[in-house]
Amino acid sequence: MKIRNAETVEAKQVEMEGAEDVTMRMLIGPDDKAPTFNMRLFEVAPGGYTPRHTHDWEHEVYVLAGKGVVLENGQDKPIIAGNCIYVPPNEDHQFRNTGGENLKFLCLVPKT
């Protein structure tokens, strides 16, 4: 078992094409020898966004703080702290911060 404070995990700038003002902390992942899932903490600065993209695996997302929109089937859907979001495999998606504070969310994905 491992227990750590999320704030002690280094926040790395997301360098993917199409991302703006986004950091990610790999809270649980390959370095922990987690066999099935990765747990990541994203922070999107006001006006920032994740890349618009698709892939073969699902996302489970829990919004911790802030507000924004998530792209779903070509339309922006509002999201706020406390929302749970399921993004199915191969669905075009993007998260954007529309508020004045950081949009923080946990994102769980299968280990690929």
C-alpha cells in the first residue's frame, strides 16, 4: 500500500499539441506498479484547455474544483465541482476552464 499527499507529486506541464495552461500529476501510475489504472490530477488555469482528441480507452473524471465545459458530441456541456463524467472510448472530448479559478479534476484511465 502507498499513501501520499497529492501536493507532494510533481505537477508537470501538459505538452500535447492543442493543450493550453494545463498541468498533470500522476498520483498513481507506472512508478507505483499499479496493474490496471492510472489516477491523474489535472489543473487547468482560467482560459486554459486540454487537447481535443479521441483514443481507444475510457475516462472516468471527477471534478474537484472550479467550473468549465467538456466537449461532448460537438457541444460544450457545463461542468462544476462535484460532477462525475464518463467519456467512452473513441469519443471526441476536451475540457476547458470557463471560470476564474483553476479547474481541478481527477481522471482515471486504464493502463495502456
